[in-house]
Amino acid sequence: MKPEHVAGDLAAVLWTEEQIVARLRELAAQIEADYRDEDGTDLDLLLVGVLGGAAMMTADLARALNRHVEISWMGLSSYRAGPGTVGTSGMVRLRKDLDVDIAGRNVLVVDGVIDTGLTASWLLSNLRSRGPASVRFCALFRKPTIAELPEEVRYIGFDAPDGILVGYGLDYGGRYRNLRCAALLAPHVYGGQRASLDGRPAQPVA
């Protein structure tokens, strides 16, 4: 879906599809260099995509990598304190676990957006407990609400402004994931409150 099809719902288009894909190629080049042995041999690498906001990003990042890579998926939910509220309760729920054993492997978590850092910290802690050789984190967007990033966060695509991001896999109320850009949702769509119509978080807080 192109942004002109939902222009009335968007406050601003932040990055076009072309800009996002170009940035992912840059990140892929960094990742290739970092996961290469001294003799030039590619190290084992498992991408763990966080559903559903990072599904498109994970696929495009994997295709930008000029090396073998495996992909697995995790699904998480991070809950806000209540309907219409901005903060989080600090509770993360695992909705889908990995289908592979990561013991002794190099794991790169791929997420769409780091907002408060709650989900990222929980996820990194959970994966470290499984005995991987290494765990690092890649996010396409970083919000200004996070004060300090965990040291495992090595790859960031863009610094995004505050507000509800939609498009390129990120949704609001299940919509806008197929928007072929990254945009800020207009306040009139969500009534100025960061909650969906049914009171649950429309977009997981990362």
C-alpha cells in the first residue's frame, strides 16, 4: 500500500521504502563484517525476528546479506498499564517461542522499533539464559523515549521521533503493516492516546 492511499491518516512520511531498503543494505554490510572470522570464514548466524512488527524487516535484511543465514521467530507482547495510558506495566508475555536450540550459536535479534527498551531488555535476558555463543540486537527504529540502550544493541537503522510509527511491518490496530514506507500516524486516528479501540496496545512496546 502506498502512502497516498491513506494520506489522511498520516501526520508525516518519515522514510520511503527506498530509503529503508538502502539503510538495510548498509546494516547488512556491517553485520557481514562483524560475523566473519579472522581467516574470512563466515561465522554461524541465526536471525531471530520479533513478530509481527519485524517480519518485513527480517526478510529484507536476510535478503541483503550475501552469506548463509538461518531465520527463526519469536512473538512477544508488552502491556501498558491500562486503556488510554502511555506507560507500561512492565509485563512481557511470550506468545511464540523459538523453534530451534540456540545453545552455542550466534544470535542476532531483529526488531522493528525500540521504544522504552522493556521488550528488548527482557528478550536479551531470556536468550542469554539459553547459552548462546553471542546475542546482539538490531532495530530499524529507535525512539527518543529510551534513555540508554543495552550494550547488545549494535545495529540501529534510524532515530525516529516520538509518536506512533506505522508502516513497513508496524501496525496500529492491525492496520498499516503493508504500508510501503515508515510514517507517523496522525493523532486524530487514535484520539491522541496510545491505545487501540479495544483498550489493548495496538503496537507492542519494544
